[in-house]
Amino acid sequence: MKTAICLMFLIGCGILLTGHIDSNADSHQKAEMEKVTLLLDWSPNVDHAPLYVAEENNIFAKHGLEVELLWGGDPDAPLKLVAAGKYPFAVSYQQSVTIARASEEVLPVKSIGLLVEHPLNTISFLKKSGIKTPADFKGKKIGYTVAPLDVLLFNAIAANAGLSEDDYELINVGTNILAPLLSGQIDAVIGPFRNYEINMLKLEGAEASYLALEKHGIPDYYELVIITNDAYLEKHPKTAKKLMTAIQEAIQFTKKKPDDALQLFFKANPDARKDLEELAFRDTLDVFATTQVQSEEKWDAFAKFAYEKGLVSKTVKATDCFINILEK
């Protein structure tokens, strides 16, 4: 009996000791975590699902990072804050990076990787409008949200269809994209994302369709990229590489286990509108990045297009806009 009691005492001490060691190990591991902030381009949505997978599934932690996902309420702010060195990373857009590098006062931001590898932006319309091709925009009222980018993109598509700028009327609808379309104030609108606004219209009971920009004369471009600034990248290349390694791993998880990924997104964002997010997620899966190797040709094509169409006043080298950090 005494032997049994002694054994139980020793086992108990061992358990306590092991627990103490594990606790210290956990504390030590947490102390070694590198804390960084990643600014979102918009309020949390399923375009960001892999980022929440990396957070909720401990993929960031696996790579030694404690990442704060932060939305500041203004789509233009993240790029400017990263350029100014206020934050290390942000979700942004290929077009925005190109414009930043080609501006008179260069904003020193650079894409270090991909989140969504093809455009989500569309020209959307109700099916009852009769619009089927860009030529059908003749005599129509077209809404837009972002000047001058949306105006330039629409004019380029219309010109490719043989229309002049006198053949249609452009109307700034601000951020109120769908209401003027549903009310008949406009016939079509450039700016809606094919994974969100099209599904919002569907949930409203409206039959809608869209034209994909990249299929009608606009160069294919990366919709969502991860950016940092030149100075931070020079000082912290390993941190940038760890971040993109984790994000790519999370994207692969998202594509392989979409149901699990969506639940992790909802866990992180319990107030999200589930019916819309589920539809949007389904329509985003195929455009999450399949690789982190960015194409110089793709960056160069959009930069040349932007210069030729007057979106930027000077040329910019593609290699100034991005770096394939995982190849370094």
C-alpha cells in the first residue's frame, strides 16, 4: 500500500512538473511570437477568408507570427499608411500599387504576394435591361463608383466595342451601387464585385448578369495583393517571407477544405451575414491565389495600359511594383 501511495505521489509530482514545464514552454513560445498588423482593404468579408483561416487555425502562429487583422474604415487608407511606415502590411490592389509607384511623389509600396489572383470587378446590370455585350451600352446610363479608375476602365471597354463617349452617359453613384440599378435610375454599373453584389441582387430577387472586365479589353490583373513598404522589406525580409508562407498555406487549406475554412471565417466574424457570405465564398474559391509567383508580364501589361490610357502620367517598371518574396 505504501509503495502504491509513493508511486501515486511520484506520478502526481511528475504530472505537476510536466504541466509546469509545458506552461513555461507556452509562455516562452508566446514571448517569441513576432507581432505584426495586417490592414484589410475593406471590412471583413470572404475575400479575406484565408487570412482568418491562418488566424483561427494557428497557421500564423506556426510560422512565429501574431497577426492583428485590422480594418480602418477607409479603402484608401491602408496603402497610404503602409507607404508612410505606420503599419508593416496591408491588403491592396494591383491597380493601386501601380498608381502609387507611378505618382509624381512615389509611394514606396510593393506587392509581396497574392490573395485573389484575378479581377472580381465587373460591369453589372439586370437581365431585363437587354444588355448582353458592351455594344449594348449605347444610349444607356452607366453608374460608376471610383473616379478616375472606373471611368477609364469603362471608356476603354466601350471604345473596344466601337462606342464613343457620347454614346452613353456616366453617372457617379458613389458607394450606393445597387439601389439606383434596382430603381431604374441607371442601366448598368461598373464597380460591383461578381462574388458580392451579384449575389446581393440574387438575394433581393433580381435577376442580374455581368461582364468581366478582363474578357472585354482590360488586362488581367491581381485583384487583391499583400503589400509592404520598401524600407520595411529591406529591414524585415524574413518577416515578410513568414507572412506570405503562412498565407499561402492558409489559401491551400481554404481550397482543400472549403467548408472548414468558411466555418473558421464565421467563427472569427460571428456577425457576418451568412446567406450572402456563403454565396460569395462559393464564387471566390476559384480565384484565390494558386501560387505566390507573381507574373512580371501581368504587372507590366497593366502598367502599360494605365500609361496609355492616361491613368498615370509616367511609366513604371513592373519590378518596382512587386517581389516574389518566397523565391528569395
